[in-house]
Amino acid sequence: MVLAGTEVKSIRDGKVNFVDSFCVFFQGELWVRNMHIAEYRFGTTNNHLAVHDRKLLLTKRELRKLEGKLKDKGYTIVPLRIFFNEKGLAKMEIGLGKGKKIYDKRETLKQRDTQKEIKQALNRH
């Protein structure tokens, strides 16, 4: 990942949130969007923006492989975790996921409703 100094310090403090973040290709490069890294509390006027696009550094082979997968319908790349390697460099683990179909979502909602009803029935007795 390409990061500013204050971003790295905030990540070390655990002030990162990528709940709604996702990765996109732009001009042959992979970027992560909507990742929130809180401003460093000891940063001066040179502090970073909390939410902006950040470039991911991958090899050309990895980029081609991921871009080929994204062309398949329904796939998306999402960040899973951020960690520091033994050299002290910030790394991001990304995953390739496929969204649910509408009928899958309905099935999940049915299962949740059934579980709620069972819990309510047990609590009444």
C-alpha cells in the first residue's frame, strides 16, 4: 500500500476501519476505496485525509489475474486485514468474493426469522 507517514502511525495505533471499503481497478492499477484511517492525534498541519483512495502495490501478474476474475459477473475484491510484515511494511490481505443472488438472500432471511421465533418460544417457557 502507498501510505503517508501519519497513516502508518494511525494504523499502528489500530485506528483503521474498512467496513465499507472495496477495491477497484483504475488505469491498470488496483485502488482501495472508502477505507477510513483516523487522523494521527499528534500530527500537525501535515496530517493525512481520513478517507481517500489508496493505491495497492501488486505485481503485473497478480494484477492481470485479479482483473480477469473481476470480469466474471458478480465478483468483487474486498480488504480482509491489515498487518505489518517482519520488515515493518504495512500489508493488506485482500479477498475475492462473490455477491449473493436474490434467492440466497431470501433464504437467509427465512432462516433468521425461524431462529428468532425459536428463541422467542424458548424464552416464553
